[in-house]
Amino acid sequence: MGGKFEMEQAFPDDAVVIAIVGMTGSGKSSFISLLTDDSVEVGHSLNSCTANVKVYTFRDDRGHPGYLIDTPGFDDTTRSDSEVLIDIAFCFSKLYSRGILLNGLIYLHRITDVRMQGSAMKNLTLFKKLCGRHAFSNVMLVTTMWDALPPGRTGDDIGKERLDALANDDKYWGEMERNGSTLARHMGNPKSARVIVNYLIHKKTKVALDIQQQMVDHHLDLNETVAGAYLQQSLVESCKKYENELDEVQRSADLAQEERDMDTVEMLRVEEDRYRTKMKSASGDLRKLRISHQALEKVKPEKYRRLIRAIEHERALRAAEKHEFEQRIADVQARVRRRDREISHLTEETDHLAYNLRGKNQELDVMRSQLRSRSYAGRKEIHSEEEGPGIRSDSIRRDSVASDHVGPSNPASPNRFPMPLTRTMSSI
Ligand SMILES: Nc1nc2c(ncn2[C@@H]2O[C@H](COP(=O)(O)OP(=O)(O)OP(=O)(O)O)[C@@H](O)[C@H]2O)c(=O)[nH]1
Ligand SMILES: [Mg+2]
């Protein structure tokens, strides 16, 4: 099990894919530029800079290529919220439909913002609805631009106070933090950016967002997804508001007409046109949201082909590397098995030789014993022949002591040996 786990760690099936999200000007492209060698366009005017979803490559700590997705904010100055949502939904559902999951999302927020304005609230609400509560644990809520706060403790205190306000209120980040989102400060340098992405990379779990499951698995049109429905509702409300305002302007224009106040009439007609344009654009946006994942594919067939191709290429490389690695492991295991078999064969042979040796030793012991018995009997015979007058009894004692190292000391026990049989055997 340990081996398999390590192998999976060494070869994750997919490349790292992380999306960077947040308001226009929150520092998304700047954050990405700290991690990639690709050229990233950073905005320096009040206008939104990143108008379309863009994908950049970077290398993770092991040197494997990963992908950072730069997204436009929902408060984009050049595109409507529907267009931005379509772009993001398309990118995410396209990845998901090819089995590519995100490691996580990094939501950037400027700590220099005094409060959450309407557009910031809408941006955050849409983001939460895109993800769904189950995905919050793969979200990092990151504050940027700490260096732009007043210097010293004043700035730090202001920052902490704002961070507390964000983290403790469910309207803002509270609900996400309670459901597993992680708060982090980005200090504007590469090391800080690396620490933040590493947190998501090392998490290991990847995530399917609500918008991805709703569009791809449940075949919902964008306006039927939770995020799409929220935007649709806000567009319907805007339409109603513009309609009421248009009625009001028309009534005033009619009144001015009756009073022949042509300057006011002219001014109000311009105002009417302005509301009609707004209504037209809102109802156009409403229509745009009624689009399925399949229809999106047809509308934007080329858009993410490069991204998908790159990720699939990366996957194929990883699969090949993994296969090669597994092959090498199998070779080593086969070699180890072969050695084991050789060792066990040699052990059997050694045991057999030891067994034979023990047998030979026993035979040798028996022969020694017979030899000693015979030599003892022979000596006894010589002694009885030599025994007679003049022979001192201590000569017998001396002979028997001298024979201790070749035979039994006690002639009554001719089978006792100087070295016990068991010891002889065990010392083989
Ligand atoms: N002081 C300071 N300025 C920063 C920091 N990060 C980004 N900026 C500046 O903020 C401005 C906007 O940065 P971008 O990275 O373009 O922001 P963005 O979120 O990509 O904006 P859009 O593409 O319009 O959605 C640029 O002028 C950056 O130089 C930071 O950490 N500190
Ligand atoms: Mg940008």
C-alpha cells in the first residue's frame, strides 16, 4: 500500500491546474507573472486588463509543468457579466468534460479596499455560486497589496481589522472559511506566490465545481445553474428597473411635450434612448445565458483547444513516465525474486552438506570410540602380562593419567569420550 501511495504521489495523473479569480485590479495577472516565464499583461489603468480567460504555464516544485488560469473579474469595464460568466463557465466545463479537475482556486482581494462595494459583492457572490460549498476547501482567499497600506503599525492594524471584518462575516468570507477555505496574505513577491500555490498543490485533492457538474453532468443550460440563475435574476431586476425608469422619463417627456418645452423633451428623449439601450443590452445578456455546454462548444470551438491539447500532452507524458517507472519497479522485483530463489537453493544445498557432515562426524566418533576401546583393551592385556613382582602400583596410576587425553579415565566406562558427541555435532 505504501509503495502504491508513493507511486501515485510521484506521478499525479493530471497536471496542476489552478484558477486565479477576483475583482478587476485585484492583482490576478501580477500574481501569475511572479510564477510564470510566459509574458503576462498587467493592467495599469482604471480599465480592466484581462478581458478573456487566459492560460499560463508554470513549473511546480518538482519541475512538472502546471497551468494557471487568469480570469476576468465580473466587474469588467469592457464586457458584461454574462459574457464573463460564459467565458469562465466554458473554460471550466470544457476542462471538466475532458476529465481535467482543478487543484483549486485563488480568490484575490485588495486589502486596500475600504469596504465591499456593490460590484465587489456581486463578484464574490458569483464566485461562491460557481464553486458550491463542497469546493470551498480548495479555495484560498488571498489579500493583496499589503505594501500599499500606510507604513508601520498603522497600516498593519488597518489590514488586520479589514481582514477580520472579511473573515468574520458570512456575507463576505465567513461561510467559506467555516467550510474549509484558507486565508493567506500575498506579499507581492515570487516566494509568497509560490507558497500560496504550493498549498493547493500539496492538498492533493482536486475539485469539481458546481458549475462544472451542473453543466456537464446534469446538462443544465448556463441560466439554470446556480451561478447563472443568480446572474439571470439580477439581470431581470435590472430590466425591470430600467423599464420603470424609462416609463418615468417617457411620462416626463410627454408632459414636457404638452408644455412645448422642447429643450427638456430633447434631453429626455436622449435619456429614453439611454434606458432603451440598457434594457436591450440586459435582455441580450439574459438571452446569452440560455446556452448549454454543448452549444458553448460550437460557439467557441477554437478557444481552449491549445489548453486542452497541452494538458492532454502533459497527461500522456506522465502516463508514459509512470509506465516506465512501473516497468523499472517490476524489473527490480523480478531480479529480487530471482536472487531469493538462488539464495533458497544455496541454503538447501548448505543444509544438505551440513547433514552429510553430521553423519560423517557421527561415523568418525563411532570409529574413534571403537579405536579407543580397542587400544584400552590392548593396553590392559599388556599390563596383565607385565604385572608381577617389582612392578609398582603407581605405574598403573601414571599410565591411566597419561591416557586421559586419548581414552577414558575410568576404565570401567570405556564409552565415555573426552569430547561429548553432542558437542562435536553442534560445533560442525
Ligand atoms: N502596490 C501593489 N500593486 C500591485 C500589487 N499587485 C498588483 N498591483 C498593481 O495593481 C494593478 C492591477 O494589477 P493586475 O495584475 O493587472 O490586476 P488584475 O486582477 O489582473 O486586473 P484585471 O486583469 O483588470 O482583472 C497593476 O498596476 C499592478 O501593478 C501589489 O501586491 N502591490
Ligand atoms: Mg489581469
